[in-house]
Amino acid sequence: MSNFTRKEFFVVALMLFAMFFGAGNFILPPMLGKEAGENFYVAILFFCATGVVLPVLGVAAVARAGTLKDLSSRVSPLFALIFVAAIYISIGPALAIPRASNMPYEIMIAPYVENLDFKFGVIDGKLFIYSCIYFALNYYVCINPSKVLNTLGRYLTPILLTLIAVFFITALFVTDVNIASASERYTKHAVATAFVEGYQTMDALAALVFGISVVAALKTYGINDEKKLSVITVKAGLFAGVILMIVYILLGYLGYIYGNTFSAENGAVLLSSISNDLFGHFGRIILGFTALLACITTTIGLINSTSVYFSSVTKIKYKTWVILWVVISLIIANYGLTQILKFSVPVLIAIYPIAIVLIILSLINNLIDSSKIVYCATVYTAALIGILNALDLSGFTIGETKILDLIGVSPILLKLPFYDAMLGWVVPVIVMFAISFIIYSIKKKDNY
């Protein structure tokens, strides 16, 4: 560790920040600031808990375990296969890629073509043409890797940070504070709503995949000791996390002070309106172009990594997976950013509790010694309640009857503490951990 220089540390830390900060992270804090109103400061704090703290812990958790597959295999090999695939699909073609592809369109193009009536049936023709061009470029680069986008990525983070700082400082001096009243969900459950809203950054899920990349980067500097890897990874994560938290607070504050100035259905529209108010059309174009660079490097990386993973666990070639993910992402992208964000909530409500529990268990693994009893009891409890909560939230029905009413679990779920705040899994997981840990301790004692 003594040979690991400060400069090398900053290189790794900034690499980690760049991994976490995709263009999609632009759109959530401003909308939170707008909707939270007078509860903004509490809301942004708990948003950062899932948007910053959990990703940092996630990197450390995977660093300790080895890989996401190693970590999730502590539950069972079958669970690991399903869960790892679900993570890749969620941060890839199902949610993150379509969301990222839509953001530049919402900021840079949609405001200028909103009055243009151009459709292919029920499909917005303008968005469809943009999506085809966007994903054709993604396909081309994924099949023919280019150093150009890697170079753009190296300079992208300073551009993004500078732009956000300029927006924030300008807004402080020229904007009249116009705070909106807190929306109903931030009035009733400000803490829980902001905590769950942080799920949508998807960074805790991405951290489970990116963690191995950080460890690999550290190993190139000759660091192989597990303890040193964990310590440096945590320190780099904390450094990246501090920057990420500052960015979220600044973006959230912009939405907070503009809360009652603009109506917006999502954070991209809100940011577009703010940039236009501060700098005119030029500001909107610059923001959109910067978002485009951020998005395209993010989506290319996700398509590439997801295709590499699935080609490694199947007999299907990498190129075929690229084509499949590009087509699926293009189809989902044409539902529009607002619909993608709405659809993402139930999916993340199902997956995030599992990820959180795995992260925590990995960090205390020395205490539980990879006990299958503890891992299975807690993870499966989180999975069951998370999936049921997601089905409930989605309103999925068979005929006219909600599926949860059909199987008779609704009354039980509604009695769970914090269920109405979408955190019904917390108390049952704690209870199951306590019970399984006692069983593990007794069995361990009997073996001595």
C-alpha cells in the first residue's frame, strides 16, 4: 500500500465517480427538489443514502466477496444465476439504457418539436427516428470499439461538474426563489419516499457489477492483499461519494428554488426549462449536448458489458447479444422517459431489497462466516416481500382482481411496518436475521 501514490488513488477514485455518474443521475435530484418543497433538506439527505452511501458500500461488499456471482452464490448457485442476470438486464436494456437514451431527446430536441404532429400509429415518430439513429450509433461502436468515446469519457466528468457548478452559481444570483409546496408523498413520507427514490439512480445495483472493475484497476498497481483492496476501495468510494453527494445536492437545490416556476413531468424537462431560463436556447443546447455525450458513453458501456456477460454464460455470440439488447432498448425507449421512470419503480422495488441485504451481509460476513442459513433466510425474505410489494404497486390483475387479493396476502402485507412507504421488507428481514443468526450460532457451537 505504501507504493500506491496519491495520484494513483485519485485516478481510481475519479474512475469510480465516472462509473456512478451517468447522465441519468441528472434527472432525479431536480425533480426531488421540486416535489419535496419545504422538506427538501430531509429528502435529499435520505436520497443520498440510497443514491450515494449504498453504492459505495456495494463496491466494498463486492471487493470483499470477489465478484457478484461469488457473493450471490452464498445463497445458492441457482439464485446467483437468476439474480446476476436480473441485475444486468435492469441496469441494461430494461431500464437504464432506454432511460439514458431518452434524456438528450427530452432536453435538446423535444422542446423544439413538441408542436410537430408526426406519428407512426401510436408511436411518436420524432422519438422513434431519434432512437433509431441513437441506437444505430451504439450498435456500430459496440461492434467496432472506438477510442474516441473513451477519450470523450475522460473529459466528460470535468465538463459535467463545471456545467452543474455554473448552473448552480448563476441560479443563486439571478433566480428568484420560488419554492413549491411539498407533494402529497413528500408530505406524508418524506424520508421513505426519498429513500426509495434513490433506488432509481440504480447505482447500488451497478456497484455490484462495477466493484470487480475497481478491484481489477487496483490490482494493476500491484495491490493483491484482500484487506488492502477493501480499505483502498472504501476510501476511493468515499471520495467519489462525497463528490456525488455534492452534485446531487446542487441539482436538487436547483429544482427546489425553481419548484413553482415550471411544471414538468420529469427531471429532464425541468432541467431543460431551467437551463433555458438561465442561458436561453444556447444553455439548453449545451446541456443537451453534454447529456448526449454522457448518455452515449454510458449506454455503449452497458450494452457492451451486458453482452459480454451473457455471451460468457451462453453459447450465443457477443454480436447477437448486442443486436438483441439494442433492439429491446430501442423498443422500450419509445415508451418515453416518463413511462420508463414509472415502470422502473416496481422493478426496483423488487430488486433493491435483495441488493441491500446482500451488501450488508457481505460487510458483516466475518460475523456470520458465509452462513447459508443466514443468507437464505434474509435474502429470500427480502425477495418475497419485495416482489409482492412490486406486484401490488404495479396494480397487476387477473381479470378484475388484483393478484395479491387473489392469493390472499394483501391483508398480511398491509400490516407490515412501513409497507405503505414501500419499505415493508425491513422489519421482517431484521427478524429473520435474528432468528437465523441464533440458529447459526447454536449449530456452530455444537460443531466445536
